[in-house]
Amino acid sequence: MKLKMYIGLLWLLVASQALAQGRYQVGDVVPTPYLKVYGYERFFNSTPIPASVKARMKGCSFKANSGVDWNDLRYLQVLHCDAEGNAIVGELVCAKTIADDLLSIFKALFQSGYPIEKMRLVDDYGGDDEASMRDNNTSCFNQRAITAGGRVSMHSFGLAVDINPKYNPFYKVRGRVYIKPEGSEAYLDREVATPYLIRKGDLCYRLFKQHGFHWGGDWLSGKDYQHFEKPVPRPRTDRNNPPADRRQSLPDPPNPIPQN
Ligand SMILES: [Zn+2]
């Protein structure tokens, strides 16, 4: 019992020093004793995009001359819980117009222990959405080239969020079935046992709906189970290009699945 107390005190000391020195970085687990003493509010922040984050995003998730201005965006830091109950520092870039929504949603998800495995900028994956999804990384802002259909993803404006994408894939049938990310075929079975599955009516679904988001799992011409988007006016850009999820605009199925 005493040993447990000493270990707890030591952990608290290390944790306090870590915060004092600004050592809790994105991806770090914040020790429970620290959260018990200092609370979690300090980990939930919305700010203009810091210079260091701009440097990561430029030429990656943020393209020049895209029509989106840095002032249209916000950088969020939050805590999220993984399936093992670890409190992890996460980050997200989103449209300024939905920053308060997301802060409120992710705080409620954290408070209830709703599992989200990873949450870091897609720039850590070189802006490669597929790589980010395969790693089950939750993300929001990512500017994509305008597709042949002339349509732009809501992610390009930071108005859509993909939650636990590996376990909540996108799929569409267009002659044949194709899936994003590749390798997530098993999770088209929406009864499969994994803590990261989004189920209609669960807390994640309810919170996003309460804040006015649409869920890709409700779409009829395909499904995007990871995708929540808010239909609000986009920042200045070409109004002649109606937004749509980038994966709806893919020209050809890249990974056909044999039909049995
Ligand atoms: Zn999406």
C-alpha cells in the first residue's frame, strides 16, 4: 500500500515537472494522477494557427492559392481516450466556424471515455489521407486537389472530421465495390467487435448530430462511416464548385473486391 502511494507521488512529481517544462506533446499519455490533481481543462484549447503548425502544414495539408485563409482556420488541442483508457494529447485543424463545436464534442467524448485511438495532423503522414486512415488517425483539415468532377472535399475547408477511420471505412458501389482505407474490408460488417466502431445512436453520433453535423453512415449511395460534416457556409472560395466528400468524386474504384 505504501509502495503504491510512493509510486503515485513519484508519478505526480514527474508529471508536474513535465507540464511545467511543456513536455506533454501530441501523442503523449497524460498520467491519471496528474489529471486528478490539475484537471483536464488546460488540455482543451482553440487558437489561431501557430507559426510552428503553419510550417508543418504549408505545401502539405495547406496549399497556396486555395482560397482558404489561415484566419479561416483554428488549431485545437484536446485530450482523447484510447481503448485502454489512456488519456492522450491530440490535435486537429478545423474551420473557425466549427472550432467551438469540436472542442465541446471532443471534451464530452473524453469525459465519457469514448475511445479514439490517435489524433494528429495529417501532415505527420505527409498529407497522405490513405496512410493516415490506415493508421486509424482521426483528422479534419486536409486540402485535396480538385477532382475531375470539379468538386472539393469538405475536409478542404476544415468542415469535416473523420473519426477512427480504419474501423469506420468509406465504401461505395459503382459497378464494383471499393473501400477506403484499403485493408478495412472486415469493418464493413457493422456488428464486428471493436471498440472503435461508430454505431448509429452512440455517443459520438449523438454529439455530432446535436451540433448540426451530418454522418456519412446515413448516406444512401454509399457509406462513409468515419465522416461527419457540418453544412455551413464555406470560407471564400469558388462558389461554382459545390463541395462533396473527396471519396465520392474518385474517378475509378482502385481496389475492387471479388464478389462471391
Ligand atoms: Zn471524411
